[in-house]
Amino acid sequence: MAADVDEINFHTRKWIRPEDLNANGTLFGGSLLRWIDEEAAIYVMIQLGNERVVTKYVSEINFLSSAQQGDIVEMGLRATRFGRTSLEMRAEVRNLFTRQSILTIERIVFVNLGPDGGPAPHGQTRITYDRDRIPERLRPASARPQIR
Ligand SMILES: CC(C)(COP(=O)(O)OP(=O)(O)OC[C@H]1O[C@@H](n2cnc3c(N)ncnc32)[C@H](O)[C@@H]1OP(=O)(O)O)[C@@H](O)C(=O)NCCC(=O)NCCS
């Protein structure tokens, strides 16, 4: 099922440090991809309410501009399609101050896994903006529904 609106929400911010630079002295693409994959994994865990999710597919990555040491970048993701066992997203990384796009990825697909490590239906069809899908066993006791 296609997700509702097109708007991307930018969550994590990263401050570009010396260890994130390539030989050209600008942001190393590998660092950016690691951050995006981690960001996507966390996003999928929240959307599907399951920690056992894996990256299945990443489409063309378009590096549009670079970043320098000291820049702050922000990473945005949006679910674009809820499949039966998968979740597809669009990603964008941009400069926090200038809003200039640094990278876009049209399709990142994660798969929801069951206890056997195989694809499992996730049952979700819409984006959540809350933490309401976090499994009960992972919530603090104060946040669990009380049984009377
Ligand atoms: C993820 C994994 C369990 C899926 O197994 P699989 O046999 O491909 O599963 P399926 O064919 O049933 O596909 C599962 C879902 O992925 C989707 N999918 C499979 N291949 C895809 C591709 N190339 N592009 C986009 N989606 C794809 C399917 O459409 C299906 O989604 P749906 O249920 O929402 O329709 C298996 O491929 C795997 O373990 N891969 C390694 C994952 C990993 O370790 N990633 C970390 C990086 S190394």
C-alpha cells in the first residue's frame, strides 16, 4: 500500500568530523551510507515494531553535492510503500543550514524477519509518527497498559 503524504521528516543530525573525510578533504560517501543504513534500520524498527529487520535493496544513490568538515547534515526518510513483509523508503541527506541536498536515494527496501530469520508479514499499512508500535516487552513498566 502506498504511504500517504510525500513529505520527508528529517531526524538525525551529524557533525562532519575529520574521521568522516575522504582523501579530497570532503565528506566520505561510505560514512554517509553507513549513517543512512542505520537511520533506515531504526526508522523501520519504529514503523514495524520489530527489531529484526534487514536491508534488502538500495537503489541508485545520487550524490548531489558534498559537505566539509564542520558542516552539519541532517538525514531524512519517508516510508513510500508498505509491502507484506517489506517496507520501502525514500531518503535524503541535506545540509542543515543551507538545505542543499547532498544525497538522495529513491528506494531503500527493508524486510521484516520472523523468529526463524525468514521474511514475516508485518501487518502495517500506514506511517506512525509515534512510538506506539514498540513491542510491549521493550517498554518501561510505567508505559505498559495496566491489567486490573
Ligand atoms: C531479507 C531476506 C531474508 C529476504 O529473503 P527472500 O527470500 O528474498 O524473501 P522474499 O522473496 O520472500 O522477499 C521478501 C520481501 O522483499 C521484497 N524483495 C525481495 N527482493 C527484492 C528486491 N530486489 N528489491 C526490492 N524488494 C525486494 C519482496 O518483494 C518481499 O516484499 P513483500 O513481502 O512486501 O512483497 C534474504 O534475502 C536475506 O537474508 N538477505 C540478506 C539481508 C541482509 O543481511 N542484509 C544486511 C546487509 S548484508
